[in-house]
Amino acid sequence: MGIAPKELDGAIITADFLAFDIDQTIANPYFFWLLSITKQFTAFCQSCSTGTTNRQRLDEQLFLDLKIPLPPLDTQKSLVASYKSALFEADNKETKGKQLEMEMETYLNQFYGVTKNKYSQLKGLFFAEYKNIDRWGIDFAGLRSEWTIQPNFPLFRIGDICKIGSGGTPNRGVKAYYEHGDIPWVKTTEVINEIITQTDECITQAGLENSSARVYPAGSLIIAMYGQGATRGRTAKLGIDAATNQACAVLHDITSNLILTDYLWITLMHEYNRLRELASGNNQPNLNAKMIYNYKIQIADIISQQNMINYFFEKKNEIMSLYGEVNALRTDAIMDFESSIFL
């Protein structure tokens, strides 16, 4: 449900939407909207719906016959004010979290010597120097990139500082490969820039032996090579020994005297958009092991690496703490409202 603003007065809607005028002498529109987002009200609406699962419709007459709790108008306004106050506090914390994210992005850009450009669409005839092109195609001519990089540190190929492996998917038709499995098995949907300590699925030893999957040690880094939406290019760190499917590239046996694992992980997270650009010219925009092997990253001295790691995780913990408070405030606000209205 939503409240139509004055700007939409007289707008046209289809038959899929029910529109009602609220008697504001007895009901506050915002209170009614707030009521509509409670789980109890959703259950009310479900009881007034008919049809198959994918084609359910709200029966208007049944809906209008519903009885809802409606305290006095002053009480409604007071409940709305309390809810808005909690949301205001939550919004302020969310804004602070976003500001910290921007500060962290600015710090990392300065650390790596990255400047974001204004994107401009190329038109007509243009020329590119051969030395600036590492692959054929307009997307790789170095003229459409959103970033200019003047490296502050030496560049190394990822393949020169670690080993790169992948995984596999045991035959889904064989229950023995999954049933009662105890080997954690990572899919790209679980690669979300966090440490992986558990997985949605596990496979058995038989599943491992009868597929291209293999177990990688905790501390290995994962890059999602393909996936829907924003998945491709995301990373994760294994907090447990685990296998992966074939859509994951796994960086392991990292040269510890040259690069710290967390530094490499943070660098890969910072390179997310540029990693995705590697595949942008393909019919199927996927990364592959060769692209990742040849991808160059900057490697600072160990002291600078550790300083950057400390800064990053300190900021990240502060941001996550703020967003945790935001979620708690919003959840508590609606729960407080529900407890005031429903027994």
C-alpha cells in the first residue's frame, strides 16, 4: 500500500490497483499505511485473496468488510510520530554509514592512485594507440574506462603471486553426492565480500571424488567468475576448508612474504568494477581463470599493506555496526507499533 501524494491527484490507475479515499476525521492516512505493513495486516489481506498461487487477487468486498483496530485520532498521530522519530534516527545513522563508505572509498582510491572520470560515449571515428590495447574491441581501447590509474606501487599479475583453481558440481541426479554430506560447498550466490564460515549446501566424499570439485584451505580467496546481476566479480574469504562450484575462481597458496592475504582481498574488492569490465565485451559476460591470472594489481610494501588493512577493517566494522543499529531501529519501530495495536 502507498499514499498518493497531492502531485498525483487525478492520476489514472489500472484495475489491478484498488484506490480508496480515507475519512481523515477518523483515520490518519499515515497510520493506515503503517498498519498495512504489519504482518497481521498482511495476513488479513491474504485471507481476503482468492485464486491460484501465482494469480491471487484481493477481493475488494471482502477487504472492505475487514475490521481493523482504530484508536482515537490523537493516539494514531502519537503512534505515527513515534514511528517517524525512530525512522529519523535510523536515517541519520544510515547517512553516517554512507559517509563513512565514501571516506573509505576515497582513502582506497588515493592509496592506489585511482581517479574516477566522467563517462563519455564515443561517437564517430577515433584513434587508439596500440600499446594501450590489450584486447580487441571498443570496450578495451582504454578510452571508455571510468577510471584513470597512476599506480603508487609496483604491478604484479595475480597468477604470479598465487595459484588459481576452480571447482565443480557433482551430478544433481545422484543423491549419494549430496545426502548427509559434510564437505562445505560454496556457490557464487554466497560470495558477497564476507568471510564464509558456513555454506547452504554440503557434498559427500563421493560427490567430491566424482566431480571436478576439490577442497581448498581456510584463508583462500574466492572470485565469482559469473552469475546474475552484481554477482560476477564479487569476492569472499574462506573461513573454513571448503569446495566450490565451477563458477568460482579460488586463489590459494598466496606468496605470504610478498603480499598479505587480507591486502589481496581488499584490493580485489576495490577492483570489483574493473574486474567486471574484463568480461563486458563478451556475448556471455563472464570472467575466466586466464583473465584473473593475467590481471595486474598493485603491491605495496608490507608495512603499508598492514596499515591499509587496519584502516579498512576498522572502518568496515564501524559501518557494519551503524547499519546493524539502523536495522534494529527500524525493526523495533514496527514491532512497537504492532504491540500498541494488536493484542
